[in-house]
Amino acid sequence: MKVTEVKVFPVEEEKLKAYATITFDDCFVVRDVKIIHGNSGLFVAMPSKKRKDGTFKDTAHPLNNDTRRMIEERVLSEYRRELDRLKNSRSSSEA
């Protein structure tokens, strides 16, 4: 399984830094992935649903650490690329 596309949508919140949409093998999409700034830096949170008892349960998630690492690396790389693109477009519009 390969991540074939990642779209990142930055937001201006304290801990939540962006939402992402991930496409696998050009045929399966996972939306509402979150990029969060936690105590030890950025991490990727999978989409989840609030349960009646107030806890959250992931609606989609990797089943092993290798897949989790592959997704996280790809999403965070695209997040940084999108921040650079936004920074460069702002500085060129200010010039």
C-alpha cells in the first residue's frame, strides 16, 4: 500500500495546525486526519468519532507501526511543504 496523495489544509489554532486528506493507491481516501502540535512536537491524529461516554474512537487507523510511521512522515512532509508554499506566496505578494 502506498500513499499516493496528501492534501493539507492549515488552520490557525493553538494546538490543531492542519487537517489532511490522504489517498492510498489512487483508490481509497481518508479525510479529517489532524496535524496537532503536542508536548513533544507535531504528530498525526487519525479521524475519530466521539462516543456517548465522551471518549473518542478512531474511525480509521493503521494496524502496525511501519504503516503509522509511513503515513506520519508523508503527512508531516506535505504539511511543511504547504507552510513553505504559503510563506513564499505571502512574501512574493508583499514585494
